[in-house]
Amino acid sequence: MALLDDNLIVQVQNVSLGYRQPGNRGVTIIEDVNFSIRRGEKFVIIGPSGCGKTTLLKAIAGFLTPFSGQVLVKDKAVTGPSPDRFVILQDFDQLFAWRTVLDNVVYALRSTRPISKREATDKALYYLDLAHVADAAKKYPHMLSGGLKQRAALARALALEPDILLMDEPFGSLDAITRNQLQLELNTIWERTQTTLILVTHSIQEAIYLGHRVMVMSASPAQIREIVDTSEAEVFGSEAFATISAHLRSLLIHPNATVEEFAQLSTVD
């Protein structure tokens, strides 16, 4: 199916997702959702716990096949994982423990493309510097703090230059100061790379600060409650930030309501 807009990089069309249980009985977690993501966009997904945010991320990454509908990336149906999509998880143990930070990035590069060790090293050092972790290049993962491990994982992902970077609660286990620093740096890195970001988070503030648009999911079996434009509200404490924060909070305040029920609730003063 041809794209209607050349600027679209992801299209999720009538997708229902879930898991199979013994006896081949399917449990639906996400039901018949439709949305598109533009190339270079920072797209954030929020919703109540268990609504299927990570499940949706897995489907876009190619790790999970929809019960129905399809996911298109660059005008092609997703049938499995691909180097053009890279996932960063909340878990800090994504790096090979027996390799230094630099070797982790070099190994990833040389495993996915024909490139000399020198070229891979130069590229790895560039992205380690971009993620502010170059000083730890010769250290092993167990020698790093949680924040540095996450910077290293981000550098490795960026070095592969994927079209889409999928991030599942990447800063969720960090302390508030480190989390804020990495949020700031992720925006700075995006300004330089323009990589399409798809981010799952439980934090409304993080969603607004990092996202151009925020998609709010209902409780499972989840549907899309609303997709909110947050591109003009990236400054903490601004009136626009406060207004959108209040709106997103109101969308999440009745997590067990259906889309139709919420429409009725939202009309009540």
C-alpha cells in the first residue's frame, strides 16, 4: 500500500495486539488502533499500567505480530526486526559485560555492516562523545553508574544510525537529577541527528518535554483516547506546559473508562 504522505515513516493500521495462552486462546491487549508517525518526529505513548504501551512498541520493532491489521515502516509491512529500528529498554544490562563501552559500540557496528575496525572505532567515539560518555570508553559496564550505562546504550543505538529509535521507559529507574539531565541531552542529540523517536513513559512531564505529540491510551483492551500536540509546550513551567499537563492528566484520571464513557465524563463540569 502506497503512503499518502511521503513524510510518514510509521503507519499503524487497524492493529489489534495481544498474547496467546495455552489452547491457542488469544488475550487482546490493544484493540483496533490507527495512527501515523512522521519522519523525524518525537512521538510519545502514555497510558495506565498494563494498557499495552510496551506491546505496541514491540509490534513496531517487529518482535510481535498483530492479531489483525498491520504496521508499515517506510511503506513496507513489518514482518520482523530490522536494523532500521533499534530498541532501548529501561533495563541497564543491555551492554555486553565482558566488553568495554567502546568495544560494545564497535562490536555492534562491525556486526551489522562491512566496516573496518578503525572506521568503527572513529564512529563509536563520535557517538560516545555525543552522548557525553566518551570518558568511560575504556571502562566495563559494571564500573558505570545507571546513568552512564544508559548513555552508553544510547550511543550504541545512535552509532547504528537507525531510522527509528524506540525507547521503553529508558530513564524510569534513574534518580530525578540524572533523569532530567538525560532528557535534556536526548533533546540536544535529536537536534543534531533528527532520528525518529518513539518513546514510552509513565511521566506526563517527560512526555511533554520530549514529545512533539503524545498519544494517550485507555485501559486494556486499549484504544487511543487522544493524540495531543505538545510541540509548543517544551518549556517547564510555561503556561502552555501547565495547560497541556492538566489536559493529559484529565485524560488519564479515569483509566478504566472506555473511550465512549470518557467522552461523557469529560463533558461534566
